[in-house]
Amino acid sequence: MKAFQESVLALSGGVGGAKLALGLADAVAPGQLHVLANTGDDFRHLGLHISPDIDTLLYTLSGKSNQVLGWGLAGETWGVMEALEKLQGETWFRLGDNDLATHLWRTAQLAEGVSLPQVTNALAQQLGISSRIHPMCEELVSTTVHSEGRDLPFQHYFVREQCEPKVTGFSFEGIADASPNADVMALLADDGFSTIVICPSNPFVSIDPILQIPRMWTTLRDSKAPLVLVSPIVSGMAIKGPAAKMMLELGVPVTALGVAQHYCELYPGLLDYFVIDESDATLSNDIAALGVKVAIAPTVMKTRDDKQRLARFILDLVG
Ligand code: FO1
């Protein structure tokens, strides 16, 4: 049942963010969810333009995601990768046969001068997605992971080296010259959103790149819409991915409080509400002391019901 008529902007990386995006898409009227997607993971591989977080959002919102792998398409086949392996080509980053069509088509469209937002929109329409997925910017922004004297392109750190190197920091090449997504900026200028949600994505490599695009976080802060962040850390652990490991290595407390401190220090005044899991209820006073309203909910999303319930909780909270 579509009980809510709000228009929601959700900032998201890949898997964790896409789960909440799916819940929000179910909770609002068709077309009323706009997802601002991290493209700091984007890279060129085998001559193709890969946009991993956009792909995860496209596949999740269309119900086609591979839930075992956490990326790519369900029911995938790997014929091309097997053939490439025989040629001793690069197979550390695995592209499924059907997923490859997405990358081939996107790369060809971009080469013809179609913009990344337009290509993403066309892919979403083709997959029957009513929500809008907006790349954070059109320019290529490349995340570099700094690790004790080594600089690793993000996918080399994440996939090739399985997040094993100890991180000492991150940089986002190209970000100073990037422009925030024009459609999202226009909607923000028109007070087009009733709620802004920062999904439980990795603060350092999924949300920071979005917020650090020039004018982005200050525009979000100045919007009339309340901004709600859902902690990606629950009981001192990340539900998926390397966020907790990164926090430990960076000397940030591996708790929802550590997440709140990160956002409050880097983006003062941005957060209105901070949603923590029931298991972290004892942190609420310390988080509230940072000047944000704390809300407590079950935030672990295993089923579609969990996702919808958390989405409705967020919309009720601000409504
Ligand atoms: N993640 C992996 O761990 N291994 C892969 O081989 C891999 C391939 C891949 C292909 C297309 C795509 O869109 C995503 C892919 N991912 C893979 C996921 C992805 O690189 C990461 O989950 C994100 O960059 C982190 O958000």
C-alpha cells in the first residue's frame, strides 16, 4: 500500500544503501523516490565504463540483483569470463554475461555523447524502475585508497586485494572540478523533497564522495527538508563491507557514535535525525549531545518487510 505521498531524496552507495532505497521505493508513491548515487567507485575496466553503485541500485530496485554475491545480476552466467581466463586476460573483476550488456551499452552511449544521467535514466526505464537514480555528478571522480605509503585505485583495494590493506585515508580525484547533479540541485532549489535520507552506506567511500562535490553538502544542509541518516554500524559491526575495518584503522570509534562524530565534524549542521539500531540504544545520549535528534529502530534489513518497515519509520519520524 502506498500510504505516503512524500518525495524522498536518498543518498546511497551500493548494497546497504540499495536495501533501504528499495524499502523507500515501496513506501512512497511511484516516481517519488530519487536516489543520489555515489559514482566515486566508477572506473574503466577492459575498455568499459563500470558504475558499480548505480548498477547495484538498478538491479536491486528492479528485483534482479544477485543477493548471494551482493553485486551483479541474479541467475548470471560467466561464459565471457571463462573465455577471457583462457586468454589469460584480466578476470579479477568479474563481469557476468548479462551484466556485460549493461556495461557495453553504457560505454557505447557515453561514447556517443549521451550523459551519464541520461544513460542511467534509460537503463532504469528499461528495467521498469519508477524511481529516479541520479549519478552524483557527470564527471569521472576516482576514489584512491591510501594505505601505508601505497595508493590503490578503489576497485584494486576492494576487489583485487579484498579490502586487506590497512587504510590511512582516501582521496577523490577530480572531485574539485565536478558539478553536483543538475536535476537534483534543481529539485532542491524548488524545495522538491519532503525528506532527505542518507542510507546506511559506507561513510568514507560511498557518502563522503557525494557530500564532497562542491556545493553538495551545504545545499543539502540548507534545504528545508529534514535530513535523516541511518547508521551503517550496528553493535560495532558493519552489516556488509569494510566500513568497520576502515574505522578501526583510521582510529575512529567503531560505533554508531563514531559514525555520528564523523558526519558532525565534517558536515556541521547537516544531520537533523540520526537513526540507530535498537542494540545501540545506550549510545543515544552521547549522539544527542552532538546536536542531532536520535531515533531508535530495528535497522537490520534482511527481508523486504524489514526494508519497508525501516522506510516507514523514517517517513513517520519526519512526518
Ligand atoms: N565486487 C566484487 O567483490 N567482485 C567482483 O568481481 C565484482 C564485480 C562487479 C562487476 C560489476 C559491478 O557493477 C560491480 C561489481 N562488484 C564486484 C561490486 C563492486 O565493485 C563493489 O561492491 C562496489 O564498488 C562497492 O560499493
